[in-house]
Amino acid sequence: MAKTKKAVDTEEQKSESFDAVQYANETKEELAKVVWPSRQQLFSESAAVILMVTLVATVVYVVDNLFIWVSGKVF
């Protein structure tokens, strides 16, 4: 049996409406699947990131000053 246009529109509105309870339940289910790092792993990986950022910033600073010095000698 074919659905009327009104019935199809009503079904689309129901499927597109926001359900906060369903959203919260699905979010809770997804967060239960997450493997959270241990405290030691969190600190060691944070230290590695801070070290790498510092290293890259230092390299960029040195290269920038090198280019400034070279351009000062050329121009």
C-alpha cells in the first residue's frame, strides 16, 4: 500500500527530530568503548609533545634568525 505524502512527511519529521535522551545514551555507549590512558602514559606522552614543540620552535627560531642574518649580508 502506498503511503500518502502527509504520512511520508510525518515519518521524515520524526526521524529528523532531535532526541536528547537517545543522544545521551548513545554518547555514553561510545564513551564506554574508549580506552583511556593511564596517568603515567598521560604524563609521558604530554612530556614528549612539549619536548617536540619546544624543539621545533627552537629550530624555526634558529632558521629564521639565520635567514635574517643572511638577508642582512646580501641586501
